[in-house]
Amino acid sequence: MSSLFSSDIIDVLVVGGGNAGFSAATSAAESGARRVVVIDKCPEDWAGGNTCFTAGAFRTVHTGLQDLIPIVNNADSETAKIIDMEPYTPQDFRKDMDRMTSGRTDPALSKALIDESNAAIKWLAKNGIRFQLSFNRQAYKVDGRYKFWGGMSLKTEDGGKGLIRDHQAGAQRYGVEIYYSTPGKRLVTNDTGAVTGVVVAYNGVETLLRTKSIILAAGGFEANPRMRSQFLGPGWDLAHVRGTPFNTGDALEFAIHDVNARQAGNWSGCHSTCWDANSPTESGDRLISNEFTKSGVYYIP
Ligand SMILES: Cc1cc2nc3c(=O)[nH]c(=O)nc-3n(C[C@H](O)[C@H](O)[C@H](O)COP(=O)(O)OP(=O)(O)OC[C@H]3O[C@@H](n4cnc5c(N)ncnc54)[C@H](O)[C@@H]3O)c2cc1C
């Protein structure tokens, strides 16, 4: 059985086990890294970070239905005959990115996101992520035909919960080691400034894990009321947390503190949504998940 404290050198250490962390870990193992370790601060019954709370909706460039049919499991050939789906081109994706961000998206990052989106979903599918066409959110039945709209025709089976289960299984198939209740606390560097290890707390005891490379995928500061009010502004400490309570900005803070990482992105902005006022405040509910979303309210005059 593998142990976090094995003397075997870690090739790739991933901090955070959501969609980003598991994708990185699986990719590293697939590319030949020998020992790949994922550590996560949360206990195992909170596995999956915010990823677990999503609908698993994926926006991707595609050339139309024939491009997506091979990777989905909920549209047989008879159903495919009554689906209308326009291609979603790189230009469409770029237009939507620019519109949603008022033109403030990072040009290089968004180019990679757009240009590699189609290859990314196919790579995920190859590694066991079960995709479906998003009939319930992205299509209307008009005159007996499913008319898809927008660029988010794909979702994962069983939403974020299914996505994380599939990621865990995929990573384990590659022999990736996964340790929960193991928060990353700080980065350790050598004389040249290269990161050589991470101090983690394991069973409450701080321990240094030495690694050849590290990937930080530990979410944002959405579950940290102090950082929310500091960066988003007054009143944001009162916002309800929609997902995991464990994304408290740790990795952002220790990367800046320990290795002088450059702060990038729009720290005074966030994605937020209408949410049930009676939902829990400090974290999402693993069972109800994104069903607290309010897309509209009845107005009774
Ligand atoms: C309710 C809801 C619905 C959403 N719906 C969608 C959707 O349908 N489609 C979509 O694309 N996006 C959606 N999003 C956004 C989406 O959840 C995130 O963009 C995505 O999950 C981020 O993935 P991640 O791997 O970066 O972070 P996460 O999935 O949040 O994973 C981060 C992990 O890091 C761990 N961690 C934190 N600190 C430490 C530490 N110090 N040491 C070790 N581990 C640490 C956390 O425990 C967590 O497991 C939704 C978000 C919410 C909250």
C-alpha cells in the first residue's frame, strides 16, 4: 500500500483535488511521471471541491452534432435524427468570452482555453469522463425537434458528482496516489529559488514533502469571508458560499508569500449567481448541491 511518507521521490505533487487537480494529475501520469500524488485539505467525504457542486456543464468549440455524438452516452442514432445543433466556432467562443468579461479576459489564457477546448473534452472522455448532451438546460423541443442553443451543449453524467467520481477512478487507474485531510501549508525552495517541496499538515503534524514539480489547483478564496470582503468589497463577507468550505485562498496566499508569485486576474470580481436565501451560509449542501440556484421568481400581484 502506498504511503504519503514513502521515501520514493514524488515526480508531480498536485495540491487540490477538483477538476483542475485531477486533470493535471492524470495528464502527468499519462505522460510518464512515475509517482504522482494529489493532496487535498478536505476530508474524503467532501472530495471534489467546487467541481462536485457543478452541473458539469462544459463549453467547448465543436463542429456540430457529429463532432459530439461519439463522446456522449445519452443520444442514440434515432434521437440524433431529431437534434438541431449549430457548430460552435472558436470565433463564437471568443465573442462570448469578450462579452462576459467586458473584454478583460487574459488573451493568452483564453486563446489556450478556446483553441484546446475540443481536444480537452475528447481527452477527458478518453480518460473515462462520461459526457452527455445537455437536453435539460441547453435545448428546447420545437415541432418535435431538439433545438440546442448556446455553446454549452455538453454536461457530465450525474453533473459534478459524476465528474469527480470519474476523475477519481481515472486517476487511480494510472496509480495516482490521493490523500485527503492533508492541507498544503507553504512552499519550500532551494538556493536557486526553485520549489523543491511543500509543507503539509498530516494528522495535524507539519511534514515536508519533497517533489520534483508542483501544481497548485486549490481553488480560490470564495469560502473565506475575510478575503471576500478584502478583495470583492464591503458586504461580500455575508455572501452565501455555494460550494466547498475548503477553498479559503490558501494556495494563492502561500504562493505570493513564499515564492513571490505574481498576482494575476480580476481579484475584485467574481462569478456569482442568484441563490436561495435560506441556504446554509458557510458552505454548500452536498446533497442539494446546485439546486439552490434561483433562475426566476414568481411574481404574484
Ligand atoms: C454551485 C456551483 C455550480 C457551478 N456550475 C458550474 C458548471 O456547471 N460548469 C462550470 O464550468 N463551472 C461551474 N462552476 C464553477 C466550477 O465549480 C469551478 O470553476 C471549478 O470546479 C474549479 O475547479 P478547481 O479544480 O479549480 O477547484 P475545486 O473543484 O474547487 O477544487 C479545489 C480543491 O482544492 C482543495 N484545497 C483548498 N485549499 C487547499 C490546501 N491548502 N491544500 C490542499 N487542498 C486544498 C479544496 O478542498 C478542493 O477540493 C460552479 C460552481 C459552483 C459553486
